[in-house]
Amino acid sequence: MFKAEKYETSREKNYELVGKQLKALIEDEPNRIANLANASALLNQFLERINWVGFYLYEEREEQLILGPFQGLPACVRIPLGKGVCGTSAAERKTLRVADVHQFPGHIACDAASRSEIVVPIIKDGILVGVLDIDSPEKERFDEVDEKGLEAFVHTLSEYL
């Protein structure tokens, strides 16, 4: 058990470090798209066993998410609020960690290789900005450590959007 606890602490520390790297990358840059592009590249480099990482930005007028900066294969461009994992996370304004996307009602399959997904809403001053979306070709890829680490990452990011 000691080794498992040490491993968890190590992963938590790694998330802390990537959060600091994010802040260093974006704190002096006012452009939202540039910051989101660097954030997706940073997570793509940091996270193992993923096949897509990126952002969908909320368009209030159309009540949908629009594809933003990402790393991975071409993706769905528009996701209606409340549809799929991303749209549901945005509508409910809560993180969704899905162990098997094929079991998620209404899952939108942009990449047939994706098996699990985590989506973290980006909220700034109580307003939905968009979501961070990460897919993996492995079932059950994301756990509580990832969830907490990515929520902290998004919190840091939202301060600069």
C-alpha cells in the first residue's frame, strides 16, 4: 500500500508542476486562443495514453460548443449544449469522467478509437466559457487524481481567459 500512496502523491505533484508550467506559459499573454493552444499542447505532452485533448468554446447565441484549439485527429466542430459528454458537462457545469464512452447515452463519436473521456467545464466569473475535453483509447483511463488535477489546471487557465 505504501508504494501506491507514493505513486498517487507523485501524480498529484506532477499535476501541480504542469499547472505551474501553464501559468508561466500564459500569464503574460492576453490572447485567449494562443493560451488555449499552448494549454492543449502542454497537456498533450504531459498526459500519457490519450488520443485527443482540446477545448470547445461556448457560443451563447447558438447554445452550442464550437471546436477550439486541440491536439489530435480532426474533431466534431459543433456540439449542442446538453448533447454528448462535452455538451452535458457544459450544461450541468460539472466535470464528467466517463469510464466507457460507449455506455454514455448520446455519446458523440468523433474518433472511433476513443474509449474513455474526461470533460471539465471552464467557468469564469460564473459564466461558462467552454470545456476541456480529453479522450483516451483505453477504458477507465481517468481517475480521481486526473479529475482533481485537471480541474485545478482549468481553474488556473480560466484566470487568464
